[in-house]
Amino acid sequence: MEIYKDLNSPENKQFEKLLNSQLSKNKIEEGKIIDGKITKITDKFVFIFIPGLKSEPIVDINELNMIGLKEKIKIGENIPVLLEKIEDKNGEIIVSAIKAQKIKGWYKLEQAYEDNQSIIGKITSKCKGGVIVEHIDTGSLMFCPGSQISDKPLKNIDHLIGVEQKFAIIKLDKLRGNACVSRRQIVSTNKREDKAKIIEKFKVGDIIKDAIVKGYSSFGCFFEVNNEIDVLVHLQEISYSRVNHPDEIFNIGEKHDLKVISIDKEKLQIGCSIKQLSPDPFEHISNYEIGKEYKVKVDKITDYGCFCSLEPGLSTLLHSSEMSWTKRNIAPKKLFKVGDMIDCVITEIDKDKRRVAISHKLTLENPYDALLNKFPEGSEIDGVISSSNEYALYVKLNSFDIDGFLHANDLSYTNDPEEELKKYKKGDKIKVKILEIKKEDQKIRVGLKQLSNDPFDWFKEKKVNDIITVQVISTDNKGLMVKPENCELNFLIKKSNIAINTSDARPSRFVGGERIDAAISELNMEKRKVSLSIKLLEELQNKEAVTKFSSPLSGKNLPFSSLSEKLVDKKKKDDE
């Protein structure tokens, strides 16, 4: 035995090689689970025999007690252990029964996870965020989050602790050796399977008797059927008449018959109807004609109109645009209230879309027709200013309840539109002239200045190059402000249009009140544009004087040096 004192000796190396070769033949490897035969049991240890090993490894009896095998072991029986070390530094064989059981348990968990199979476990204790679950087959411990305990919140789970039940494996971490399970998934699956079996009992068209009102929401009412399943009756399937909310019709606990109209096996839902148990009122639509007037009842008022019924269950929409000829932007609730009986004309019947359109304004006289008959375009009419904005006034015309549009430009021929607009306020009485009536667009344009003569008409008989007499009102660096005789309009003669010679083009040469002649240089009646020029007048007079070889000029014209200069030049050319 002295040769083994030197572990690095050639003899020891040869023995190690021989031993390893023998062990490999028997497939004995560290890290594998091996079945060992129990040969001896003491108070502290269990001795086991494993073929291929040089000695008998031992297992601590407490270890077997921890995994529940202490009371089950007998001499001669096999027990699985994990071979950790074939030989440690002390020359002993190290095995573990606990680790073997955990590894075997992990293999079973992996297989169940891959096969999508549930496992049997029991909740052993509570912990932060959930509970600890013990795998019944292997004793492996797993974590179940609180959210995965049940499909609905549970205030107390004491009744679930220690009870063997199914769990679904939802996560496995091989590196950390952690397993996460769910009881909720099993419960939900069971309920789904049970619900699927219940749904199989029904088919479309079935009549369900005495379904109990369980609850309702804004979109429908829930009924309990045979204490087995809940079904939904959508709001649109409650009644042919318009229903705003189920609580208008139902009370919790009431019993009603239902008709099955849809079955969704994927979502496990049954759709039912109450209204389809009775005849469809829309079949009576043949009793009504387009263009005829009928009494309708207002059932519901919205921002865009009123839902009305021609008869119980036969609903129609009165759009806000069809309520009044003139009050187009008014809220429907200001005109009608729920329960009102009003006259309406049917304007459309669409059987495919089950839609009926009605109009209340067609039962009333069109005020635009009445206005047009009594006050055609060009007529004068009294009115009251109802409102205004930054560019126009709105005038309520006589007793027609119609607003005419009066633009600021139509207030005065001569004054500034913005300043003129400031003179008027809401409630002022005013007489206007109807300028345009657009019946289709329901628009009327009126004017105020059109009640008096247009000062621009003074130029109707005038044309470009005509000479007129004007009075100087004022002068400045820009030119002359002048007013034609017997005309209410003022015009600016620009400095550049005062004279041909720059030296004569001085506004200061003129004084207020002075009467002078000028020529019309531009005249556009459509655009109401007129330009006057003294320079043009000089050019015209020069042309005329040169043509006649005459220097004296007639009228109230001013002497300009340019004329004499041109005459002298022309005289020299003629003499040559």
C-alpha cells in the first residue's frame, strides 16, 4: 500500500488508468443518476452497492427523510442516487439521493412542458408575489404568481393550501433551475371546456324560455340561462322601437324569452334577440308614401337631429337640416322635446338599408318663396340688425324670419367701409335693398348704399381724354386732392401727373378752392376706377396747338413753357 502514498507515481497512474477503463465499461460517470442496491441500513446511514465502484457509497438517513423515502427503504431494494464524485480528496465516493430526485423531477417537468401537459401539485406555502407549489411526483418546488392562482381575484386562498390539484407549466429556466406554474390556466381551460359543452346544446333559431336579467350596460343586456351560461342581447336587438339604455325596459331579476340569433364557438358567445320574437314593424312601410305628410313622435334628441317613430317600432331620423328653413344652426332641443307629435313629410324610403328620411320644414311655407313673391330683387324692405362681424351686418328682413347679408362695402359709396360698419349695432332698424336672392342656397344679399344714387354714375357719359373742371380740395407731397364739379367723389391727382416738366409738377403751385381743368386718363365703370391727370391735359392741348400752328390757348388752362418751346421748334422745321 506504500505505492499509493505518492499519488503522482507511475504505479498509481497505471492503477488510475486501469480503474477508469473498468468504470467506463460499466458506464459509471460523474454527474449521472445511478440505481444503487441497499446493502445495509443503520441509524445514520444507508449503504448501497453500485457495480463498477471500488467501494460502497453511503447516503445520510436524514437526506432520505427529507425526500420522504426513510420509511420506504428496505435492504435489497434499489434507490436512485446522483454520482457526484467517484473519488474525492479523501478517497470516498460522493452520492446524493436528493439531487437525483430533483434532477429526475426536472426531467419530468421538462417533458410535461414540451408536451403541453398539466402536472399534479399542491400549494405548500405563501410567499411574496404568489405561492410555492410542490410537484407531487418528484417533490420539486415551483413558483405560482398571485395573478395565476385563479381566474378571478381571491381574498383568501387557505382552502387551496395542501390540496392536490392540476397546474400548467408556463415557464422553465434550465440555467437557474426555476419553474413557474399557473392554476388559473387550468381553471380557465376547464371552464372553457364546460362552456363549450353547454353551447353545443344551442342552435340558431332556438327559443330560450325564462332567461333572467342579470345586468346591463350601455351596449346591451345580459341574461342568465338555466344557471349555466350568460348571453347578451344587444341594444339594437331589444326592441324595434328606439331604446337609449336597457334599464328603460328591464329590471334585474326579470324573466324574458329570448331567440338565439348567433353562436360564436371560437369566442364561446351566444347572441340573442327579443325583438325578433315579434313581427317586424318595417314590413308596414308599404303603408307609407314618399312626399306625403304624417304625424311622428319624437323619441330621442341628439346634436344632429331627432329620432322619431311613424308607429311603434318603425323609427326614422329627422335631420337638423330638415327641421327649419331658416334656423339651420340651432340645436334640435330648442325646437322640439321628447314626446312631441310633429308633422313631417317622408322624403326617402330605403328598404335595403331599412332607412326612412323625413322633413319637418317641408310642411311649412318656404319663406324664401314668400319673400321672392312679395319682394323680388331690387325691392326695398325694412329690417332689424340681428348680428354683425368684422366685415358685414346680418339684417332680419321684415316678418320673414330671414337674415339678409349686408357687406360693409354695400353701406356707403363714399365712406370707409370699416368706419361705416362701426355706426351700426344690434337692434337698429334699417331699410335695405334686396340685391340677390339665392333660393337654393338659402342666401340673400342686401345693400344700403343702393338706396341712393351712385355718385360714380357721374362718369357714365364720360370717356378717356375727356376734359373736366375740378376744384382743388387740398395739397400735399403726394399730389392734389380734387373734386369734379357737381360730383360727390374725391380723386387724387398724383404729383407725377401734374405737369410734363418736372419743375412745374409742384403741388404747392395750387391752393384749396382753386378751379382747374384736368383730363380723364383712366375710366373703368365695372371696377369703379377713375384717374385724372393735368399732365395729360397739357399733352392733349400741345398736340392740338401744334396741329393748328397756334399758340394762344382757350379756357381756364395754365400757361406751360413746354408748349411754346414745341411751337418754336416746329416753326423752324417748317421754314427750312
